[in-house]
Amino acid sequence: MELYCLTPSDAYWGDLLQAIPHDFYHLPDYVALEARRLNATPEGLLVRQGARYFFLPYLIRSCAPMLPDYISDAAPKDIVSPYGYASALLSEAAQNSETFLAEAIETAMLFWREREFCTAYLRLHPLLYQELAELGKLELEGVERREVGQSVAIDLAPDDERPLQSQFSHSSRQRVEQARQAGFTARWTETVMELPTLIALYQSTMAHQGVAAEHIFDPEYLYGLAQALEGSFHLCFIEREGIPVAASFVTETCGIVQCHLSGAEESMMHDAPSALMMMEICNWAQARNNQWLHLGSGLEGSNASDALYRFNCQFSALSLPVYSLRLVLNDRLYDQLIHERSKRIRLDPVQIFQADTFPAYRSEHV
């Protein structure tokens, strides 16, 4: 086994992606952007054995903010995936091997343990590399696979017997026709200068839905996102008489299209223009020979009651499980951090340990 630790500035990172199916979450500029947002260190780990490749981008975080007693430079560190679904990538030879994936995971864990990382929380992509979803069956020591929700997707494969609109619910199809009859039309652009309109609609929508301000992306980040995804993002606006009432930041990578961020005027959030925007994105994505429109999930672990997830379900009955991997790399350090956290919030360590959040010492609410 060969192991290489890459940074986003390494040209080899981009070269790897040219040969392996991936999503925009794996792009080096996106991982670097997420690192700046979270005050973390971006890294990509490549484990190689001949033609078998395992590549995983991730962020290294300091635990100091959670545990003020530690001196920042000496604080323990842990690993987390960038926002979204930046799960590991596998070459074709790796996918066809019965043993390589488990060996690659064990090699990565040994490397992280040598660097004294405490834990790793890795999100898996619901549409890529189903071999990773089977890791739970391998019973690797220190690795727990957990389903954290469901994600909605639309199959864009041309099918004369099942047109795209048939995947929409009856009420959604009605709203699409209502929007068209009312004079709403779609407009596409890749012009960054039009981002302010999308940002205003997105931030207004998030605030109306009660999302806390710290969980809403700010304009600086969104401009950075557009720069990181140059050539891979598009803006879709739904307008009437030239006035935008709904918008979506759409990504397109390796046959996977995603409505990464969306927004609409408050009175039209779940109304006809939003349904029309989804239909227009479907038609646009299919015309460009993409395979999937990934609508995503709601808040992690809360699909049953999540408004965004229920909204997405109106456009497709295909719901895929979303998994995460929880890796405890250092049991002694993990217990120590939980006890330190318990002192800070004056709570029994057992209650913190039993929190659904992982790692438990980062739980804000127990």
C-alpha cells in the first residue's frame, strides 16, 4: 500500500479527479473554501495499490474551541467531511476488489492514529460508490456506519414510457402549468454579477424557515463558492415580466446535477414558481445528458418532520439512504475529551457520551 497526503494546491489532486467519477464536493478549491469557513486544515488522502485507488478529502479541526482549557497549539484534533457528500472516491479496479476497500480504510486509520487524531466523521454520497455503504457489514474495528437520513433524487435517463414530469406529484404538475399560464419563465446564466439576486432570495428563505443566522451562508462565502466552482455552476431564475421571484444555484459535475442553494419570495416559497423551477432544472439537466438531479435531504437525521425533505418528495418518489461513518481513532483521548466537555457544561459524562451527535464532545445540546 502506498499512501500520499495531498493539499488542495497539489496538481495531483486535480489529476486524480480527471480519472475518477466525483461530485463538486471533491474539488480542491471547494475543500479549501470549506476549510476557510470552518477554520480548519484541508487535506486529501490517497491510498494506492497498483491500479486500485482510494481518495478521500477531509478537514482537520482543532478541538480547542470546544475545550478552552487546552492551549490551542496543543489541542487534540479531529476529522470531518466538508459540507455535503464528499465521501471517498474509488478507481474501477478498487471497486472490483473484494479486499482493497477494507485495507485502504485500515491504512488510513493507522495513519490518522499515528498523527494522534481523535475521531473522524465522514459523510457518504448517496449516488456514488455503493461499496462504501456496505462498510457496515465489514465490521471494521473502530468504524460505525449509521444511516442519518434520506435524500431525494430524480433519474434523468430518457424513457419514453416514463417522461420526467411523471416523477412529479399530480399537485406539482398542476402548479407547473399554473406558473406557465401566469407568465412565469426560466432564465439561465453563469454571470457572477447576478449572484446578489440569488443571495437575497436564499437568505430571505432561510430566515423565513427559522434557520439560525450562523447556519446561513454569507455573501462572501457564496462568492467564494462561485469562484471555486467556476465552470461547474449555473444560476436558474424564475421570472415574470423580468422580475426574479425564485432562484437556484445549480451545480453540474460528472453527470450529477444538484440544486445546491435555492430561494424564493416568501409568498411563493412552495407555490407554482418553485415547482416550475424544479421542472425547468430537470429539463435542462436531461438535455445536457446528465444522469441524476440530486435534490438532497433535509436536516441530518430529521427527514420525517423536515419541511425541505417533504418539499423535495413532491418531485420524485426515489429516496436514497444517506450514511455517515463514525471512526473513533483514539479511545483514551475520546473519553478524555468527553470528560473535559462535561466539566465545561456541568453535565454527567455518560449523558454526553450517549448524545446522538458525533463526536459526542462536540455536542451543543444533550
